[in-house]
Amino acid sequence: MIVEIGHFALVLALAAALAQTVAPFWGARVGDGGLMDVGRNAALIQLMLIAIAFAALVNAHLTSDFSVLNVAENANSMMPTIYKISGVWGNHEGSMLLWVLILSIFGALVALFGRALPRELRADALAVQGLISFAFLAFILLTSNPFERLAPAPFEGRDLNPILQDPGLAIHPPVLYLGYVGFSIVYSFAAAALIEGRIDAAWARFVRPFTLVAWSFLTIGIAAGSFWAYYTLGWGGFWFWDPVENASLMPWLAGTAFLHSVAVMEKRDALKVWTIFLAILAFSFSLLGTFLVRSGVLTSVHAFANDPRRGVFILAILAMFICGSFVLFAWRAPMLKQGGLFAPVSREGALVVNNLLLTTACATVLFGTLYPLALEQLTGEKITVGAPFFNLTCGALMLTACFAAPFGFSLAWKRGDLLGVVQRLAFAIIVGAVTAVVGAAWLRGGSIFAPLAMGLGVFVIIGTLIEVVMRAWRPGLAAGMALKRALGLPLSFFGGALAHLGVGVTLLGLSGLGFGAETIATLHKGVPAEVGPYSITLDSVGERVGPNYKETVASVTVRSGDAVVAKIEPARRQFASREMSTTQAGLATLNFGQVYVSIADPTGDGAVPARLYWKPLVTLIWLGGAAMALGGALSLADRRLRFGAAVRAKAGARSLAQPAQ
Amino acid sequence: MMMLGRLLTLVLRSPQRGRLEERSRRSGVARWTVLRDASPLVPLLWTRAWGQKLASLGFKLALFAALAGPALAVQPDEVMKDPALEARARSLSAELRCLVCQNQSIDDSDAPLARDIRLFIRERIGQGESNDAVRAYLVSRYGDFILLKPPFKPETLLLWLSPVLVLGVGAAAALFAHRRAPRATPRLSAEEEARLAALTNGDASSG
């Protein structure tokens, strides 16, 4: 019964989405305020209905109701509760439901907090948002219904794919979707601005918090996914240039570019057309990612079970939103009034360079991902575009963008003084260059990438810190005064600085790859194996039984010289329900590096074949990502960007003014 | 429009692909057993046509390689005695694609075929062949498909030039927009300059 209520709520949500699309759009055209307000209520009702549907599905998974096809195929009564819940979005249908849930949350946020906006703009944005919602709800109901029943119900479910039975699944997809789908708001507002034919700093000010939310979540989602892959796939890789990873990287790159250009628009009223273009691009890439993952055009380690009907349907949605918005863009963008002049050497100019590099990187990822597909269709020839291609092309572009970052951060608006900035950053440049040279000498002819990334990382970190200090302090200024000035700086400045520091920290983490060590060996009890500065000894091999698996655990001691620094337990898990096993790597974090041990099944005499790694600085890769996301959150807390701050201030002013009249 | 048509056929064609994947998923274990039994012969029997056929049929086998693989990628018994030769073998195998996997190098892959190619590489390197010679041999056998970094040739020209082209077009567009933007305000006249100087001087002396 609860399942049917969920299904019914989903159908009602489709109707609400339709109302949200038609009424406010029509209202905005004829200037009917009542009709425009329908959009607001429809968005809230839609959120409520989708939340009911989602709760119904969660309930079915929690109670292991195997009469529901989705539960029977993706759950098992023996699974721990957390995986029963995360299993809801560990499959195609459930993850689509989560997708629309998040979409409707963002729609409701606009409905609730968009009061400061011009009425027509809000109505149009809600209408576009409603249309996206409508398309995806129809997609779910017609091709991927999570509430489909199964008769007769089996006694036991097929179990969630063992590799997904990990806390990673509880975090990675929802956070990633918050990012993906968050860009839908940006897209809706871009489309609304194009329909209205008007865009200004107020638009940018309202869109920016949503961008920051989406971007921060996308950053965390990608970092979490990368960390999950790192510890779960057993060879310590954290980024594979897999098509689906690329699908999440493209919106991130476009979103990062948008975040920078919307800042220019808010502050200087410039780059309007370009900002709108990036807004459309960011969400288009989110949609493209959805299409690539679910259509079966590209298969990857992330692939969901796919069905051609779904592929065509998503292709239609994709075509409608991407083509529709670009047609609108081509028609309306020339009418947008340009403002804000700036010289080529200025902060605006630097942000244009940043945008160019990021979008080129984004295009390169797109080409690399789809080129083999297109070539095979056109000529029948099969080629592979893999990590070495992306590392070379995209890597070079991203490193250049990182190099430009401290310069852009230090340049003044309108007209900058490049020479002055170079002088200010001289210390950072010198330290960075020395680091790179020392690193290269240390590696003696190894890869050039590692020392380069290390030097760049040091340069970005020191360069950013110099700018933070210089904003508040000049030689000769008293410490107390400097502190006062620092506290007066807007939070968004510190947010930007923290995000740039995060970039530097991630670069340092990446550079650590070149300085690591790897040993492939069969571990015998009591015989130490060396990896980098550490020695690793196998103490014992045992069996353990988990809730729905058995595991073989190797107890391993990590020593530095004679001192014991860590004890870790890498394991292999066997899942009976799917006859699969997974690798649980043993990790010991030492400073910012990690000792990483993953094992294969023990041989007959109790020895364990293993891969041992020493990965210096590796945790910095994800810590840097966390710093970037935190920077986004800090900017979000900036007073200027608080929802409705302007309205409240105005209302306060009025109430003060009234008694005088 | 033609591209769209092709994309559509691609999508529409995939029921077959989907079914095969489904079947291989259901009987994943059995399928692998067959492959594993044949594995010593695979490098010899494995022709380019075969490689393409299997690769297009069952990419999702990759999932099995990653999930259900009984062993690690490079195993201790594969490692060559001479560390220099082993390092060469490792760097070569990082450039080669595991033919039955999705987007994994043979260095990372658990698939039996990947292991066979790893052993083959080590055998040839052990016999004194250069990395280039081994790579050329593998390409002659499996086609460019095996290279993770596509070679630079007419068909891949657009791919390799895409970053340069996009950056160029973007830079040109930015330059064009800058040129087209209204000129900055005209310079001050001599009279205005004098007034400004007077004002700023007055400011400096008083402040």
C-alpha cells in the first residue's frame, strides 16, 4: 500500500510540475501575478509529493519488501541498515528518484527565498525548473518506475552489488547529485534571463549562492568518489579518466569557470553573455553525464543496467534542453546590454584567461570521451583514448590555469599592474621554482610532472597567502590595525583564498605520486618486505564473518626502522549472494602520506600475495578538495549573498521611516 | 543531423548489446571460466577481429574483472628479477589497454587476458627486445585499440588538435569582443589636466 502511495505521489508530482511550467510562464507573459504565484506553490507541493514517493521507496528498502522489483533486484534482508538505505540510490531507478528529489528541493528553495527577485524573472525561472522536473518525472514514470511490483515475490533479494556496500555509496552519489542538479537552478535562471532579455548584477547576486552550493557539493562529491575508488579498487588509483568520471568532471570545470565569471558580473557588470553561456554549459554537461551513464552508449565501471528505451528518452530530454537553450541563447544573447569596461591586464582579464583554460580543458575531456565513439560510427575504426591522453592535454591546461590563479587573485579590477603583482609574488615564484628544481634533482630524471606540480602547488599556496596578508597589512602598519582591516574584509574574499589554497594543496598531493614507492611481493609470516622508508611484516591471517559476507583478514605491522608505526588489516571479502569478492585495502596515514596494502587470496601455505605502496602526501589530494568546498561554503556565508538580505534591510528602513511621516 | 541519426542507431542498436551484457552478467562466472581455461592460448589465437568483436560485445566484463577478479593486477610471480627490466615492463603495460576491460590499463587489470599480455611483454623484454618493438608488435596484432594514448595520425588529428583549436577560437572570440567593445573614455583635455593637477596638489598639501 505504501508503495502504491509513493507511485501515486510521483504521478501527482508530474501534474504539479506541469502546473509549475505552464502557469507562471503564461502569467509572466500576460502580467498576471496570481498565475505567477502558482509556480511558487506548485514547486512546494511538488517537493512534498516527491519526498513522499522517496520516503515510500526508502521504506520498501528498509522493510525488505521483495514484492517490489527494485528492492528484490538490489537488496538483501541480511544487509546492514545503512546499506539498505544507501541501496535506494545504488540502482538506476532509485538514483533517478533521488535526482528529481534534489531537483525539487532546489526548485522549492527558489520558491521560498526568491522574494527579492523581480516577479517575472522568478516566474520564468520556476517555469524552466518545472519543465526540467516534468521531463525527468515523465522519464521515471514511463521507463524506470521504481515502484514496479513483482509477483510472486521472492523470499530473498539479489543483494546490492558488493562493491557498492560501502559507506562511500551513502555519501558519493547524493552529494554529487546535489552538485549536478544544483546547476539546474543556474540554468533555469539563465534561461529566464534570456526570455526576459535582461540580466544584471542582481541576477548574478541571486544565482551566486546556488552556484556556490552546487559547486561545493560537486567538489566534495568528486573528491569522495575518488577516495572511494582509491581504497576500494585495490591498486591505489584515484582517478581513471573513466567516461563517467569525465561526465562529472565536465560540469565541474564548466561550473568552476561559471563561478569565476559570475563574480565578474556581480562586481563589474561585465562578461554577461559569456556568463550566460557557461550557465547553460554547466547544466548541459550534467545532463550529458546522465545520458552517458544511463543510455548504454558508453559503458564503464559505473554503468547502470541500461535499456535502449531509456537512452532514446534521455537523448530527447538532452536535445530539448541543450538545443532549446542554445537557440534561445543565439536569439537573445545579442540583445543583452554589455557593461563594465576593463583593460586586458586586470582581474577581469585574468578571469577571462581562467575561463578560456577551464572551458578548453572541459572541451578536451568532452572530445576525448566521445571521439572514439564518433570515429567508430563514422569509419568503423576503434581507438582508445585513455589516461595518458588526458593527463597530457587536460593536465597541461589545468596546470597552466593553476599557474595563472595567484596572478588573477592579486590583480586589481579594471586595470591591473602586472609588474607590481609579479614583484609582490616574487617570493612565491622563487620558492616554487626552487622546490620544482630540488624535486627534479631528487627524482633524477623521473617524470617531469611531479616536480612541476610540487613547485606549482608551493607557488599557489604562498602566492595566495601573500595576497591575503597584503590585503590587510602594509609594512609599517601596526598589528592591531592590520587585524582590524583583515576582519573588515568580506568573507567571500577568504572563501576565494581558501579555495585557491585548496588547489595548491591538491597539487602538492598529486605531486606526491612521483615520490612514492611500490612493492609487489608475496608476504610470508614474520618476513619483512620493504616499501619506501617503511618495512611491512605479515603477523597472521585470519577469517572473520560479517553480516552478509566472510572475509580473509591479514594482520600487518608497519615499521619505520625498528619502531612500530601502525598496524593495519587489509582484507578480501566474499559475498555469497553474488559470488563476488571485494578488496578492502589496509591504510595507515603517516603524516600526510599513506601506506597502502592490498592483498589477494592467500596461497596454500599461508603466504599472502600483496601490493604494498608508500604514497607520500596522497591525503592532500582530498584535503585540498575539502578546502575548495569549504572555501565555497565560506563565500556562501558572506553577508552580501544571504537570501533576502536586501528585502529585510529595506523593510527595516521603511519601518524606521514611517513614524517620522 | 547525420550525427544525431548515427547516435540514434547506436542507441537503438544497443538492445542486443544490453542483452548480451545481461546474459554475461547472469552467467559471469561461467563465462570467465571459459576464458581462463583458454588463457594460455589467448595471445596466440587472439586476432584483431576477435579483439574487436569481444570488446564490442562485452565491455561490462570489465566490471567482473574489477569486482570478481580472484587476484591482484600484477602478481608477485610475474615480477622480473632485474628491476630495470621490470620498470620498463611496468611503464609499457601502463600504456596498454586491457582489451576486455573498460578503460583500464593491463597494469591495473585483474583480467586473465591482461595477465597474459603482461607475461608476454616480460618475456619479450627478457629476450632483449626494446619497448618500442614490443609495442609495435602488439599494435600489429590488436590494432591501435590497445594503445591508451591514441597515435597521431589523420583520423586522430582532430582529437589531438582539439585543445589547441578550442583555445584558439576562444582567444580569438575574446579578442574580437575586446576590439568591438566601445573605446575607453577619451583622454582629458589640457584644460582638464591642469584642473586635475591643481585639485590633487591642493589635496596633497592640505592632507
